[in-house]
Amino acid sequence: MTKNYLKYICLFLICTITNSVNGANSFLRPTSFPGVSSDATFIERTENAKTGYIPYAGRSAYNTMDIESEEEYINRLVRTSESRRQRDEHTMTTAEYCAQYPLDDTRCPQAPGLTESIIAIGNRPTFQAQTPGAIPVQTPTQTISTTLAPIPSTTAQQQNELPSSLPEMNPTPSIQSNRPAYNGPCTPPQFSNYFPNKILTTGRYAAIDPAFEKAMITVFRTEGECVNDPDDSGGYTCYGVSQRNNPEIDVRNITRADAEDIAYRKYYTNYNINQLPDNTRGNVFILGWGAGTATAIRRFCKFLGIAEKNIIDREIVSVAENYSGDIHNDFLDAQQQFYVEISKRENNKKYLKGWMNRIKLMRENGCHTPTTTPITR
């Protein structure tokens, strides 16, 4: 009797375990984890939502793509460029390397005339003035790296004579030299083979101050958009507005209109650059935009031969108005020499060609400088 009882108990336990494994009459139910959210039933999704658990929330059936920021992109390009240069330095012959990186003074002996040919890009125009009453422009006989072009003389009548109308455009235009004109109309911007031929200003300052408007057109053409050059002391820069020099401004989120307002309020009128003659103020402002406004004014004072100051005052304006010569090109000669000097410093050689093209654009885009191939808005 006892043996039979134990036998039945064993059979019952075996059946129970078997049923449990098979899922019958058991709390353990075989299931598969859903591969996608649609595999879960509506009831399961509802119950999960009630508990605060929403599987696959924010997920997509498409593969996501991480997009790097503009700053990361620029830094990656710089690193890639430098890595490529270092690789080429070890794999190329000296001739091949120098053909690819001719401005590397550490390894490559400079080809005769290479630096001089780059500097010559910024030399003053070689054409002669033909418009009656305009001051002649002398053709340089050698590059700015050795001597600056002499300052031509003019009469008091020529200095104070205001043009009744802008000269007509002709194949050999003249550079309108130092004439103390204020808030007069500016000629259209000149076509460039190096910088973008786009007018990127809003046009809001065209009627307020034509010289400032044309200067900002030149600034936007030369500065580009946003960049974070590790060799630029200004740090992250957008439209020429550097973060380091404008800590109170979120440079990453400014627009071109914001850049115009910052330039006009903080750097142009705040330093009284707007009090200079039309064809001078743009050059001083553009130089200050890149090198610092106070620095530009001090260099302008040095150019005029007066005591250096950090802000434009009546003395500077008076000397500029009575300058004997082509102040537009003469000051750009001095600016060109300044760029040549600083290009010799560490990590600055790579900027020389761009600086010379900037000087060229500034020569052709003075407020009263006629153009042969103008661009318009």
C-alpha cells in the first residue's frame, strides 16, 4: 500500500514537471522578445505605457546619422591638411614636396622671385590716369618688398576740388586721389578673380554712409563666413567678428546684418572713422577690422607723420584732408608693406597671398575708384 502510494506521488510529480516545462498550467510562458515595436501587441504597448515604459521611444526605422558641427568640421580639415603635409614631407622628394608646398621655408629654398611675385599682386595699378583733373598714378618699377612708390605732388586746387560727377568708366580708369568728399556716392564694386563676386551686405547703410557700405561689401567678400583657424589670434570668427575680441557677443549665432551693426556701432563710429574723407575711411576701417581698430589708427597716424593716437580726432582729419598725394594708394602701399613684414613671422607666411589679393581688392574698391568690370547688387 505504501509502495503504491509513493509510486503515484512520483508519477504526479513527473507529470507536473513535464507540464511546467511545456508551458501547460504554469506561470512560465514561453515567448520571444519583440524585434521591433510593432511586434508587441496593442495591449502590451498600452500596459507598458501605463507603467511609464515606452520601448523604442525616439527610435526610427531609418539609420541615424551624426552630423558634426561646423567648428568640428573646420578643425578636422585643418588636422587632415597638416597630417597630409607631414606624410608628404616624409614620402616625397624635396623637389616634389616644394612644388606642393612652396612656402615651407623650413625645408624648401624659395624659388627666385616667388615671394616677390606674390607681393606684386598687391602693387598699385600699372595704368596711367587719363581722367581730366585726376592725380596721376605712378607705375612702380619694383616690388613693394624693396621700396615703396614715391608720393606724387599735387596742387592745392586739385586737393580741394570736388568732382561734379563720377567719371565715366573706360578701359584705362583713373584712381581718384585725395579729395575731401564726405558721404558722396560710391562707384560699384570691382569684379575679382580671387574673391567671391557677391554683394552680401543688407544695403541698410548704403544711404546712411556709402563709404561704409562699400567697405563692408569688401569685408564680406574677403572674410567669408565662419572659421576657427588655430593660427588666428582672434579665435572663432564669423563674418570677421572674432569671439575673443567680442566676448559679450555669441559670435556663432550672429547674422551678416548683426555683423554690419557691430562694425558700424562698435568699430566705425565709436572710433570716429566716419569723420575721415570718404576715400580714406574705408581703408582705415578695413585694416582695423583685421588688425584691431586702435592699431589701424596708430598706423594711419604713422603714415601721416603725426603722433600716434587710438582714436580719430580733428588733427588726423585735417592732415588727411590736406595730404599731398594719392592717399588711397599711398596708404595701401604702407599697408602692403605691413603685411609683408608680419608674413615673416611664424605661421603667417601662408596668409601672404590672401593678404596681397585683399590689398588688390581694396585698391580697386575705394569709394571713388572707377571700375571697368563692376558688380552690382
